[in-house]
Amino acid sequence: MSSALLEVIKNHRENAEIYTDQLLCVKKSFELLEEINMPRGLLPLEDIVEVGRNHETGFVWLKQKKVTDHCFKKIKKTVTYAAEVTAFVEDRRLKNITGVKTKELSFWVNISDICIKDPESKKIIFGIPSGIRRTFPASAFEEEEEKKEEEKTKDKK
């Protein structure tokens, strides 16, 4: 990360709500996605140790213990989430994202923008810094979370 970006991030952390309890972090990450009308399975982070949000600027960050790779089976895409993921959020959109990459052909590319332009279409659009965009069904990211919830319930029984 460039020093300029680190300085911008530092400034947005001021006046932010910060949570460090692991269970509360998971809860807050789900609440955030629900609040901005995005699928709950969009950020399948593991071992979240910090969630922060500056409501004034829309800046959020999520820290996890280590890098996480996740395969969204329905769309056959592997996504890598860095130990820290940051973004600016608004209704149906995450923009200026850092810490999220996906593999296209044989190259890893940074995801910089995720949005749902038309809620009726139930399509989610992923953008990279060069402006290229890919569209997928939003359900591909909802089902992932539902399966995870089912597995946790089975483990408890």
C-alpha cells in the first residue's frame, strides 16, 4: 500500500466505531452488508479480529488473523481476502476497495468496486481499477452464507 493511501486510511479511522471482540466483529460485518443491501456472503472472512466504521465518511475496515482464500462455487471464482480489507460504503455499493483479489485467466486482479445498480435484476457487478466489470447473480453470494450457517448448526447438534 502506498504511503498516501495509508495516510488517507489513517484519517478515516478517526471518529470511527471500532469493535475487537471476535463474535461482535462477525455480527457487525453482517449488519454492515445488510445495511448497505449487499449479500451477507460477500465477505466470507475468517477469524475477524477488528471491524471499524466511520459513519461520516462511509469508510470501513475489517481485519482478520490471516489472508483468506474463498471459492464461490456457484460462479467458480476464487477470491483472496487480505488480512485487512477496506472500502467506502454506500447503499448497494462498496468502492475504493483494498485487499480483495480474484483470478482472471492466469492473473490475479484487484477488485476495486462492487455494486448492485438495479435491485430488481438481482445482479452484482464487480469492477477492477482498469474499468473492466463482470456481472454475477447476487444469489451466488447469498447461498454461500446460508450453507455456512447450516454447517455451523449441524456442528452444534
